[in-house]
Amino acid sequence: MQMTRWAVVFLFISLLRRLRGDTIYADCLISGHLDRQLCQQLEAAEFEGPIIFKGPSTEQASNDFGGIYHNKPAAVLSPASANDISKLIRMADTSPNLTIAARGNGHSIGGQAMALNGIVVNMTSLKGINIVHENEADAPYADAMAGEFWVDVLRATLGVGLAPRAWTDYIDLSIGGTLSNAGISGQTYRFGPQISNVFQLEIVTGKGEIITCSEEKRPDLYFGALGGLGQFGVITKARLILQRAPQMARWIRLVYCKLQDFLHDQELLFSLPPGQTFDYIEGLVVVNANDSINGWPSIPLLPFHQSFDTSLIPSTAGPLLYAIEVAHYYDPGEDIDEIIESLLSKLGFIKGLQFSNDLSYFDFLYRVHPQEIAERKSGIWYAPHAWLNLFVPKSKIVEFDCEIFKKILIKGVDGLMLVYPVNRSLWDSRTSAVTPEEDIFYVVSLLRFNKPYPEGPPLSSVVDQNNAILEAGKANDMAVVQYLGHYKNQREWEKHFGEQQWQRFLKRKRVFDPKGILSPGQNIFPRIT
């Protein structure tokens, strides 16, 4: 009876406020997640952007691309500026338990951008790109709001013949999202990750301060936020390094049956000076079988009229094949055939098993988009994605192939198994990103696109396989580092960072977000009252 009376009261308040055009307080109370005082503060804050307590916005913020975790926030704020975020954080500072998470395109795998009963900041409302390139004395750059997607930065900069240097394979990701992790792809071997290609950041710290920082100005915050998993502040703007953009790309895949040849040629291309190698280098592992998803039929590039001649695979080939994926950028008028012929002459791939396609530079960088359209149509895009991304020291990659690829993953992952080397010297050790200690390490990405259960495997079995991979890495002392990892508690995060880097991370947290307000979904720090 008492609950019924309160419900009537809340509904009356809601109706009254709606008639007055003022619903924040009523909607906040009715949501049942925030106390009366905090609801009053949210109403008094007068955010420029909307704050929503129910409906599609909160449902969307309860999920991510991984589809493994589901944590519903009390509200979603779509900020109009950094000031809105600052107001929100200062308000949370007066609360005993409110947490805040920034969310871009929601492409996290392990609930990292969620805030159970907290407030999610919808960063996609922060838009704006300003390109500066007229001053020949200075390197060109783009000031991009953190809610912009990389594909939109690409479109804008190509309009003036420029583009960022570093990319991810999938570019419908937010600027702030990738810079809070690292941002890697086939260009990383040459330019480093995206966090190595930024001049300056604007950040709202966990104390609500709006700070512009760089290598010279507030460097501890600047380097801490780069790869910092959202723990020290919300990135609201980034100054991105630009370079001249080519017009075309020749995209090539080369097939190998021997791991040693595959690794040798990747590292050879990796070691050659700019201008004498490819602009993009990655690699694939596939099952040596007629399997359209996991096997050699997945290697030929679009359009699919390129055929795979299986008679060219040596009879001595094992259960797996390997493919180096490269791209060379060029402009019309260049003798691209001669350039490619010269580069390929150095390599030991299976002759006749090479596949290529010429694309515009934009289409090459946006090459995942057609796959996304197809998978949205089939429904696979909306199924759980228990992806696993690892950094494997060069000295352990052969053992990884033997113990992981040829045992645990011998049938594939119903998606891509990427393998390619990167140079640790291009990763600034002052950032928060964690890498193996060896000078060269391999990116191993297991990008599963399983059909929804029961057509595909149950999520639990896929997660178990990921755990088996991690356990095998530990059992064989491979010193594997998780990238975009999800850990359950602070102790596991301490092991991830290592003693020295953890102490630095902890120190930065105490300075910039001492109450643990930000990014609770990472499970690194508790909320401190």
C-alpha cells in the first residue's frame, strides 16, 4: 500500500513537471537509482546537453559490442561541451558512490564503458573537427572532438589532401575511445599506435578540472590518459598529427605454408626503410581446409572472382596456412606494378597464391565496413563477441603457434586470427599502455564472429576457450600481455601492469581521480566515499 502511494506521488510529480517543461528531477526520482539530493543537483546543474533516465539511451548504454556484460546505468548524459562533463564530475564528487563512464561507439568487449547505477556520458554528442595546415613551418594537425569517429576525421582531412598517420582496422570508433587504449593496425609497425600520434589533449579530470595537456604542459596527465583506460579523466578533444594522403592503395594477400617463412618475411618487410617496403603490414592464420570462414576460401580479396588454386599448396603443408596482408599507397601515374613486383621479389610466399585489389585510400581504410553491413543484415553483428587481443614477445611466437594455434585453435575461431609484428620503440613508455619488454612483439587478435547460440557455440564455451589460451600462455611462460583486456579485480590489474608501472598508474589515479569516480567498468579501482 505504501509503495502504491509513493508511485502515485512520483507519477503526480512527473506529470506536474512535464506540464511545466521540467522533468529531470521527476524522471530521476522515478528511475529509483539516485537519491533525492543527487536528483536535485542534476536538475540544478542546467546541463547544455540532455540527460536521460530511461528508454533506448539507457538500454543501449547497458550493452556493448562484446555482449558479455549487461550493466544498466541510472542515466545517460549527452554533453554539449566539456563543461557539461565537468559539472557532472564535480557533482559526483559530492556523492558517496556515484560513478561515471565515458562511452563512444560502444565497441568495448568486456563492459569497460559501463557504469552500473551510475551515469554514462554519451561522447558521440561531442562533435567538431578543425584542420590546421596552412602554416608550412608547422606540421599539419586536426583538432577533433573526442566523440568524432575516425572515419569522419578521415573524410574531413581527405578534403584537404591530408590524413592521420595511424589507424585501427575498424574506423567507426571514437577518437577518445581508441586513445584511451592504444589504437593499432597494420600501420603501427611504422608510426606506432595512435597514442604515439597525438600532439595534445583536452581532458576533464576525475576532479572536474578541464585541462589542456601535452608533452610539455602537464605531461603526467597527458601520458597517463594515453592508454589510460579512462582512469584519470575523460578525453574531450585531441590534436592529431596529419600527413599528406595518397589517393590509392593496392591491397595484397600472400599465402605461406611454413610459419618460419611467414614470420621471416613479415620481419623483413618490417625492417626495411620507408619507401622500400609496404605502408601497411598484417598477417592471418587460417585452417588448411575448404572452410569459407576459417579456411583458405577466406583469403582471396573482394571481388570474389579471384580463385584459390589448392593444387599449389605443397603436400607437406600442415593443418594451418598463413597469409601476409600488405598494402602499398600510391597516386595515379605511378608505376605501381613495377613497385609491387620489386617488393614481392624479396618474399618466399607460395607463387600463384597471391591476391590483390586496387582501392581508393578511403575505401582501403574503410575496408571492414562492407563486412559490417553484411553481418548486421545476418544478425551476427548483434551476437556476443568474445574477442581476445594479445601481445606476444617475438621470442615466444613460434611456441604460441605450436601450443595455441595448432592445438587450442586448430579449427579456427569463426572469424579472423590476426598475427603481425610491431616495434616497441614506437610506443612511448611514459604512456599507460602495457607491452611486452622485448623490442619486437606480435599482435595476436582473435576476432570471433560466431553465430548466435544455438546456431553458434554457447558464449560460455567461447569464454572458456579464451581462458584456456591465457592459461596455456602462463603455463609455457610466454609473457603474453592482454590488450583491451578485462580483469575481475585490482590484484589481476597489478599483475597486468607489473610493479613499477602499477605504482606509476596508482600515483596518477590518486592525483587525477582520487575518489575513483571514472570508468568503473574496468574494475581497477573501487569508488572511495
